[in-house]
Amino acid sequence: MGFFTELFNGRLHPIEEYAPKSEEYKNALKESGRLREALIDTLSQDQIGLLNIYMDTHTTAEGYFEEEIFRQAFLLGMEMQKEVE
């Protein structure tokens, strides 16, 4: 099956399959989790609820941003391909 068919049918998951594997990335994720837990330990239940809503909203916004970056990179790749041909 071709690349575009796989992509269109949702069989490719670049974010899940190609996440950075560097130690720096892994350490940053660990530290982020540690800091989040330390922050939660200092908050009331209402504040934790608000933090969770904030994190969900922020994650959604980041997803839109990353989606646009992917789209722009794809378009740039198509332009590069035209130059090569």
C-alpha cells in the first residue's frame, strides 16, 4: 500500500512512532512530570481541577500548532520535490 493511502486511512502515526528518543527529551519529560506532581501536592482540589483544565486546553492548542507545522513542512517538502524534478 502506498504512503498516501496509509496516511489517509490513519495507519501512520508519526507522533507516536517517531517521538524523539534522545536522553535530553526523556529527561525533560521526566522533569516535567516531577514538577507537575510537586505542584499538585501544593494545590487544593479546586486548583487541581483548574490546572487540569488549563493543561487540557494548552495541549489542545499545542496540537493545533503542531498540526500546522506539519502541514507547512509537508508543503515545503512538496516545493523541494518540484525543484528536484
